[in-house]
Amino acid sequence: MPHRYSRRSVLTMAGGGLAATVAPVRHAFAQVDDRPWFFLTDDEARWLAAITDVFIPEDAFPSASQAGVVDYIDFQMATDYGRGDGLYLQGPFPEGTPEQGYQLPLTPAELIRAGIAGARGEVDLARMDGAQREAWVTDLSERDDGIGDVPAGTFFSELLSLANEGYFADPIYLGNKGYAGWDMVGFPGAHAYYLDLVDEHNRPYRRQPMGVAHDPSGRSTLPRPVGRGG
């Protein structure tokens, strides 16, 4: 069974200490932590934790995997975005330039899955130490050949974009746990629940970040998978 364990247990078991010491963090739909993946397999999730933690390592703020970036990527790959809705995926497919945008016959989900498979055929990134991971990821960013069946540059760019989105998007998309990204940049959030503020006037606005789904009553529920911009 490819979706055997919960996402929290998988990332806790990830190699190299990934998420092994992370305390539970609050986010809009924390109950998803104990559910299996929407799209990823356990091995794919561990690999994504390893590479995204190179993109956004832990310092004064949580790393990418600690902040739910893997959850975000998993969620997006199960949405219309991951299925390629809105992308023109018919041939022919001559080699394009970077300025021409996405030029593959694969959906984003197919690209991620094929790229991870190709990468895992080369190295076991989750078992490398930090310096080895950084060196391999730097090499991946500079390659002009393929990794498995996909162009290395396109795969790297998609991963980097998804990692940044997952770290800074509203927690309704399952990333930005504990509002790590918003705390980093000082963004108070785009929440839509102001009933507890309507009678307060002429006071400084000093609040912890809160997302769109924030509800002081705690009634937030697991969302239907929604793609980027949905």
C-alpha cells in the first residue's frame, strides 16, 4: 500500500533528523496530520522533505518540512492544478526556451512523480548529510540534461516554486504551519473573522498571524482540495 502511514509519522521517520524533533504546530487544518497522503507515497514524501529543507532550512524559523511544505505539495498535486487543468498538453512538443514557459506533455503531478523517481534512481537524498544534500541540489539547479524522463531544469524550478508557495501561502492550503512564513516576513494574515474586533476602535493592531479559515471557536474543518488560485 503506497499510502500506508500518516503524514506526521512519515516525516518523523524521515532520515537525517527531518522533522524528528518538531513539536506539534497549529495550523488551520491540523487534523490532516494523522491522515494518509492525498497524492504522495511515503518515499516521495521523505524525498520532498529532504530537498525542500535544503531550499528553506531551519534557523530562527522552521524548515520547509516543519512548516508543512510537503503537505502543501501533496495537496496541490491532488487538485485540478496537479491534474493539469488549464494547461495545453497536446503535441507537438519541440524544445522551447525558458521564456516560453511550460513545454511538457506531463501534468504537474506527473512531472513531480517522474522527477522524484528519476532522482531517487540516482541518489538516496533522504540519507545524505546536510553538505551532501546541498551539493546535489546545487548540481540539480545547474543541470541542462534530464533527470529520469523529465528535464532537470523544469523539475527543479517547479519544486522551488512549490516550496516557496507552501511556506508562504495561507494555511488553508496545508502549508505555512504555525504561520511560520508569515511570522518570518511580519505579515498579519488575510483572515476573514473579525467579530471579536468590531467593537475595538483606535487601538494599535497587534495580532498574531491568522489565515482565511481562522475561527476562534475552533470549528475549522478539512477543506476540499483546492488548487492554486482556487
